[in-house]
Amino acid sequence: MDFKRIEVIFLIVFFSLDIFLFLSFRNSQQLVSSTRTNTSTVTEMRKRNISFGSLDSKSGYAYYLGTQPNDDLEENSSKLQDQKVQYEEVNHTLASTLDSPIPVTTSNRKKIMDKFIKKESNILYGKNYKYAPQLSTHSQMVYVTTSNLGDVYDKTAQLIFTISDGEVLGYTQTYVRSMIILHERQSIKSEKDVITNLYANSEIPNNSKIAYANLAYTKLLEAKGSTIYIPVWFVTIKNKDSKVSTTKKVNAFTGNIIKSSTNGDSSYNAQ
């Protein structure tokens, strides 16, 4: 596709974000104004038996990114060996069933699958993915797309292995070829800002542990056939009694908490 045309499409889409950005900024100001200082909040969290490591207070930078869907997986599926594959065009998803399931254990599965994905006859573009323990479960291993711009925690750019009875049976894969920077870099909220804000807004219960706090890109919206991504903090909180984990998502630009809709997608209305 003509690169100039892609740039024009992204420019049109980006202008449509103006109202969204204004509303998000206004909502984030309301959140900040009601939050205590970070230092006193951290002290209070520890008194309430909330465990966490050292919180980074440094504010970094990130971008609005854009991409367009492609059918690279379908076009290169003939390179795959020892597996049966199907391609779903609507969501650009490749689904595979391995001819010979791969035996794994909890302790060795990362090492085995890290090696497996690097061979192109096993996984297309496998070198562009890395394991994401925060998104994985006992029955699924999730690998995410990674680049010099950052990781992508989104179903549009994931490699998910299915595990049953100690065997990897197959996988589903989505892939983004490249990301286009839509705007100059902007400052983002620090890890410390995000976690203390979550606590101040009653999103972190007493007697819990911050298991993960990772920054990654995820889909904001789709418009005119293009996908826009923003940086998001993914904070996983584990209850010390029930051992149940929940993951909170926070817009890294504004600090707004992202809600999940009933269909599992994200909603960018700030609490």
C-alpha cells in the first residue's frame, strides 16, 4: 500500500482523538486533585499489609502508535511444518494444532517454548515475540510482540500457546508488521504515580501484593481500517488470602483507570 496514503489515513484518525484527549485530561486532573502525596500513600499502603517492591518514581516518555492490518501470516503459512493451520481473515488470526504435542512442566515450559518459537518452520516471525508471564496462566502461555518502541499487550499482536495435561497442543497468533509513530513523544505517569493513584481510588485492597507492574502498548481504537495504540500500565494485584489475581489497566498518559467491558474489551472511560 502507498506509504503516503497510510500517513494521510493516520493523520485523519489522529485528529479524531482531540476530543478524547481533552476529556481524558480533564478527568485525570480530577483524579490527581483527590490524591494524597505519594510518600504518605506508600506508608499507608504498607500499614495495610500491601506488599510491593521499590516503586520507580521516574516519569518516562511514550508515543501514540498506529498500524494497519496485514495478512502476512496467511501469505507465509506454507513455511510452517508439522502442524495443521487455519487462517481467520476477519481478525487476521492464524490457528495451529501441532502434529506432535510438546511435553512441558511449570518449571521448564518457558525454556522449551522460547527455543521453539525461534525456528521459522515452527512459528512465523517468532523472534519478534517474548514471553509475558503477567498475561499467562496454567493453561496458556502468552507471548507478546516486542520492538524498540516497547511491548504490545494486545490481542492484535499475540502468540498464545494452549496447554493441557502437561502438553502444548497448539497456538493462535496475531501479528503487526510495524508501528508508525503518530505524534512526538509525550511524558507518561511513573510506576509510583500509577500505583499510589490506584490505591487512592480503592483499586488495591488490603492484604494484597503487587505482583507485576509493566508498561506496554495496547489498542485504543480502530478507525478507517487503522488501529491506534497507547501506552498503558498493567498492574497485577494478588490477594494474599485467596491467591486470586486481578489486573488493573491505567492510561500511562493521563493516569485514568481503564475499565473492562462485558465482552472483555477495554473501555477508556476514567473512573
